[in-house]
Amino acid sequence: MGRTRTYRCLGCLDHTLDREFDTSHLSVTCPSCESFERFVNEAVFQTFREFEESPPEEFDWARLDRTEKLLIAERLTRTTKTLSDFDVVDGPDVTAVE
């Protein structure tokens, strides 16, 4: 049996699932909130949560929407990217870019 990873429901934020594979997220029906939701890797969620509690000074974290914040948290947690690899830019369809 390999190492298990924990994934958290982004709908209710309460329910977690353990799986023996490592991915950024998975989509399943949550047994707690009964909605088909994205379950995010717990390590990614913890990075996201840390930035929510103490936003990075490098850019305007509050200006980003939840999906953008999760994308940045995923890249920081699961790749070699750092905060300096991201910029917040103005535009009608784009807020955060790498």
C-alpha cells in the first residue's frame, strides 16, 4: 500500500477523502454536501488557507477570485514556481498570469 493523499471538498470545506494517488484535484460527489464538487489536494488547500489568513505582500491577493487563488496555491505547492513568477495584471478577462 502506497502513501495516501488527502483531498478536501471545495463546496463544504468539511469533507475529506484519502486516495493513493497524487493529483492537484479530483471531482466527485461529496457525501457531506451531496454536490458534485472539486476536491483539492490538501497541501494545496493549506497553502491557499495560509495566504487567505496572511496575504502575500508581493501582489494584491484580495483582488484575485477564488479560482485564481487556488491556481496560484496549486502551482506554488506542486511545482518549483515562487510568488515572483506571478503578476496581477489589468484586463477584461485576465487578472492573474504566470
